[in-house]
Amino acid sequence: MKELLLYIFGIPGILVVLFLLTLFYLFVSKYKKARTLGIITLILTLIFSSYSTAMFLASFLIERVEFKQIESLKDIDLVVMPSQGVEYNGKILGWMPSQDSFKAGNIAYDLQNRLVEQKVPVLICGGKIDNDIVESELIKNYFDRQSVQIRKTLIEEISKNLYEQVWQCSNMIKHYGSKNPILVVDELKMLRTLALFRSRGIEMVPIPVFSIQEDRSGLGKYFPSLRGIALSQKVIKEYLEIIIDFTSGKLRLNNLFYKENSGE
């Protein structure tokens, strides 16, 4: 049900619905309504396929992030990385981390390497998907194959979505006794993820995985493009996820803001 809502009220779902309604009014010979809906659909398509529009919408998710400050990386005692998906790459390679999980994993383990003297572990969150594949275990094994170095990695194997990842990992963070856990996640998901951890009484230090590339094409970013549609889709989906979490009681307004000592 949730996925259906995310599609219908997201991009390109809402454009598809408007397009089908336009065809319906044409079919029943209501040309005035068809023309009106057709114009609305065209305008919305032009707006949301613009990379500049998508970046503008994304700015509200990124610039609203408030968080606890630390003096240096040496204050970190745990690196937390929620899984951002895995992909099937055929019979030979099988399941592998998605591009977002790959980038997040590289950052998480790079941070661990920088903190080698403190022996800081990485905690990867992500449970089972189809075919009994455990996302966190798959990502851990992938990065283990890339290095002969022994990595200290903890995994969470129960969760099925970001809310459950935060729930399960919060329990593990508290059990581990971490005082300054660092969060490695997509910049668009950072606001919601911090808020979800905050709702569990844990204040994380964010290290964003940048998914929005700087646009140097000048006027090109104002014209319709597939990458504009793709970014708008991700941004609007994240807004809808936040709204769903609020309406379902998983988040409160104060969870979006950092208050000193709120995680203690």
C-alpha cells in the first residue's frame, strides 16, 4: 500500500495519472477538460524534469539538517551505515551493493581506516530481502573481498526498511555504549534518518553521501532532462516518506531539530 502511495503521489506517477485522465476525457469527448489537464500535465512535466527545480526542492532537505558537533574524528566510537539497497548483476556476479550502498560503504570503511588506532567498528544495518539475501551481510562480504585487512564489522539482519533499520540499530548502539556514533547515509535521506534516530533517543553525527552532482552545464540545467526527472523522483519520494512517518506517528516535529544533550 505504501509503495502504491509513493508512486501515485510521486514522480512520474502523478504525471502518468494526469495523462491517463487526459486520455479519458478525450475518449468521452470532453475536450475542454482534456485540454486543461493536458496543459497542466505538460507544465508539470517541464517543471519537474528541470534539474534546477529538483536541486531547489532538494535544498530544503539538505539545508534543514541540524546535528551534534564533534571536535575531531577521533571522538567517533562507531560508524553506522544503513543499507541503501542491493542489486542483482546476473548469475556470475550475483547480488552486489547498489551504487548508493557502494558509495556509503567506501566512506564508512575509509572512516574506519582513519580511526584504526581506536579500533572503531562499522555497523551495517539491513535485513533480509527476497531469496533470503541479507543486505548487511552481503555488503560486508563484498567489502571484505576487496581487502586483506581484517575489518571489525557488526551487522543488523532483521529490518526491512529505514524505520526498522534505525529501530534495530538504536538498540545495538545503546548496547555497544557508543557516545558519538557517526551516520553515513545519502544526503537526501539524512534529515529523516537523523530524525528517526533522534526519536529513539540517539543523536548521530552525520557524514552525508553526496548523490547530487554539481551542475556545470550553465543554462542546460533549466531544460527538461532525464536526470532532472530522476532527481525530482528521489526528492519527492523523500518528502512523501517524511509525511508518511509523521502521519503514522513515527516522527514528531521536534525530531527534525537538534537540541543539545537531546541524545543523552
